[in-house]
Amino acid sequence: SQTIHQWPATLVQPVGSPLSLECTVEGTSNPNLYWYRQAAGRGLQLLFYSVGIGQISSEVPQNLSASRPQDRQFILSSKKLLLSDSGFYLCAWTTGAGNTIYFGEGSWLTVV
Amino acid sequence: QKEVEQDPGPLSVPEGAIVSLNCTYSNSAFQYFMWYRQYSRKGPELLMYTYSSGNKEDGRFTAQVDKSSKYISLFIRDSQPSDSATYLCAMSGAGNTPLVFGKGTRLSVIA
């Protein structure tokens, strides 16, 4: 069966510090991978998605970036965090169009 | 007009009530429709999946899609306190396009 792992689960980072959130999927190959952010009262905001290694589409211009160094690995990064980057970050995967999307457990980021 | 509209609630009902959650959308190309349930501080989990128009039932849950009205619904029968969560609708069209989510409706079922 397929599983998705996301870490760290919780982190508190000072403004201006770097960020790295990692996500891996097991039990499938060539998944579509996504990073979402969920802020209070704003719903799920798609940040990045990837349909293959090295292929990243950005939905929202900001100080975040994403990379996909391996087929089932997706990384969300920032060089310098802003207060507005605080939120709940969710990694997700699907096998393709029209198929269900599965979410990880999420990472709570508080920028102080 | 936003692509997907969903009333954020909160919605509070007594245990045993029938709950109706709804979303409207504007993109006629949408053909895959889903409902997710999200408990506090957890990732969303898939609850119901429907392709095109029609009804789908799974236990106490029924999903309805009316493509002519661009309207989807989720009904929960005999609601339980454990149903208290945020419910998000999601939909997509053909091709490799990401799902579009509603903002979610927060539901509380009071014992």
C-alpha cells in the first residue's frame, strides 16, 4: 500500500532563518506531488506541484521554493522566512488526473 | 467569481441530525468531485469520490453532483460527535491539473 511521510511535524523558526520541509511517498512510482499551505480562514492554497523529477510548477510567487531530487521525494525550502510564512504545510500525492489526492499529516510552522 | 464556493460555517447540529454540506463551482470542465474530512491539526482525508453527475452512498454519507447546476452536496445521516471536523470539497477537470478546493465548512455535532 502507498504511504506518505512528511517531516518535521512541528517547528518554530525565527524570522530570516532557512526552512526545509521534506516529503516522501512509498509504494508508488512517478506520482504527482504537491505542496499546499493552509492558513486560518483561507483554505488550502496550492504552492507547488510536480509531475516528474526536476519539474516544478509554482502557483504563488513568494519566498518559497520546491525541489524534486528523486521520483518520490519533494522538498519545500526557503532561504529567509517571513512572519507571513507561518501556517500548516501539507504535502500530497496522486497518480494522475482524476485520481484521488492523498495528504500527509502536515507540518506546523510558526515563524517568530 | 471564485472557481469553488463553500460556506465556511461554522455549522452546529445536535447528534442524530442530518447534515447537508454544499459547494458551487463555475468551471463547467470539472468532472471529478471529492469530499475530504479534516480533523483539527491533521491532514485532510478522502471521504467521498464521484465522477460526473449522480449520487454515491457510503454508509451514513451520500455525495451528490448536479453538473447542470454546478452544485455538489454531501449529506451525513445520523450525525455523530465524531463527525465534528472541517469538510472540504474538491474538484478537477481532465488532464494533469491540480484539484481546486473549497475553503471548507467547519461542522460541530453536539452530543
